[in-house]
Amino acid sequence: MIAGSQSFIDAMIAPIARVHARVDLLDKQERFLKRLDGSVKELNFSADSKRDVRSEFSLTLINNGDFTWSVGGEIWIDKRIKLWIGLETPTGAISYVPRGVFLLEEAVVDSKSQEAYFAGGDKWKLFDGSNRGKFTDTTTILKNVPIFQAIMDQAQTGGETNFAFENCATLVPYDLPYQMTDARGKAMKDLAAAAVYDLFYDFNGFLRFRPLLQDVSTVASCWTYDTSQFTLYAGARKSFDSANLYNKVVVVGGSSQTATVSAVAVNNDPNNPISTVNIGERIFHYNNGSPEPLIVDVPHAQYRADYELGEHSKLPEKHEFECWPNYLHEPGDVITIIDSDTGTSDKFELVRFSIGLRPDGGGLMTGEATRVRKVT
């Protein structure tokens, strides 16, 4: 969760909050060029932990001669945008929080309305391979290199200089070859997955590398939404999803340089409601049944099979909710939802949300939070 000042939080939970949006124009090195205050007509922002490009935005600016939009102008495809959200406090001051650094992907200007529309995503677009971020030659990431260093090397090659990495002692387990058509971001995500870490861009435009959240019950909640109190919460739709529920896992490992290995994990417990005995076989083939080069021996394959069986013996409980905008959230936040109408009182991981902002106010924030419950 973004650390907002107490005055910002007080303004956010007040019955009436006046919202401001600020745009900082940056060059490729993210050096400050110009600030646009009061020019924002509308801003739509979304963040989703399941997307590689985690944060996206669209923005409409009123242009009263404050900026130029053209080749070599103040706003162009070679520039970056840092977005801020501000709330007016009781003293009349405006308190701001950052919402990310973005690349420009789409731009439309209208001389009649004197408006300009821009859209884009966070800096993962530097690595996603859509039209940037592919390897320029066959590349091999070598075995026994620290994973954090291998990721940092790839990011620096792609032009990144801002990092917020947590400690990680895991080494690259195997030589990893990539072709010139592969996205650099794929290699970085592969490495993060091998370490069981998350890799994404945060609200300050830093590339973050941190352990994946394994159990929400072990993490302190950053915000409580309660229908019985004024906590911004406006209600939710509760459901569960059995699409990824499996009771048998098959793992195959190996590559052209090693022998093929395999392992199976299965739940045959007649007292378990999701066992093969009670609901039949639901089989999960790890890596779509293809050999995983990172798995080189049977113990490793069995460990992965047992781990995946545990992961797929769970039912995600999903809450699609609405609330008055909470501008401090990030995907991955742990929140508490207390809703007597849905029989809910527990911690959840915030997966995604979207907010539509206008300087004269805005609508509800929509989002999705999940809690994975093990079936025993």
C-alpha cells in the first residue's frame, strides 16, 4: 500500500473529497521536464497483478497552450509520464500520492475541443516483446548466476536503472537459452518464477523484486472494509472458482542436455471431498505436459508435483467489490472484508482494481480480491 499522509487519508475517507490529478512530463532518463496542474479533464487508471504490464492509464488533457504535442514537442512517444493523485485537505492544501511512471502508447489531439487524449502502460512495456524488448541475438543466461543479478542485467540492457530488489539467495539452476524472437521480459519472469518471487513496476516507477505472497493470513491487513462502518466499502459479489481445482498432478522434467524425469502426486483420500475417490480424476499437467528444463532430477520433479497438488487443492474465493476510491492501494495488498450480507469476515489479497478520476469528482472504484482456501 502506498504511504499517504494522515491529511490525505482523512480527506479520502471524508464524506466529500475534492480530487486533483497531476501530470509530470519526464524524458527517457526520467528527468523532470514539466508539470501540468489543472489541465487534467479525465483520468482512468487500472492495476492488475495478473498482467505483466500491471498498471495502465488513459488521460484527457485540456490544452490551453500549456504544452506542445508533436515530434520534438513536450509530449511525444519518447517522453514518459508520472501520474499523481491529490486530495484537498480541510486546510485547503493538496496532498498528493504517486500512481506510476508510464510509457506513451496512444495519442490523439483535437484542435476543436483543445483536448488531447493519451494512453499507455507502465515500463514493463520495455520488455514485453510486443514491439519492444525482444532479444537481439541468441542469449544464454548461465547456471549458478544469482537470479536477482540475472534479472537486473536483463533489465539494465533494456534501459532500466531504478530497482527495488529484496534479498534473494537463489541461483539460476540451469543454463537458460533464449532466441532472438523471445521477449526479454519472458526471461525475467522465468527467473522470478524459479525463485518464487514477484517482479513488477511499482507506483514510483521502480522495478520491484520480492517474494510471492504465499498465505494472506500471515500478513497484516493494510485496510479494513466493513459494511457496519464508514470504511469506503459499498458491497461485493462473492463467488468461488473451481476451474483450477485438481487432485492429480503430473510433472515432466529434462531437456536436450539431460535425461527425462517425471513424478506424480495424487489425492486418493476417501475422506477428502475433492479426492479422486469422491469426484473422479482431475489431472493437471505441469508446463502443459512438456518437459521443464529447470527440473533435472526425480526429487525436484516430485517436490514440484507435491507443491502443485497442494496449490491446486484450493478453491479461490473471489470478491468483486465496489467502494469509494481508495487511492493508496496496490495489487497484492492484503485487505480485510467484513460483510454480513455475504457471510464474510476475513483477509483477502487485492488482485485488481480500476478507478475513474475527474478533477470535479469521480465514481466508484471497482476491484477484485481473493482468498485461497485449502480443501481438506
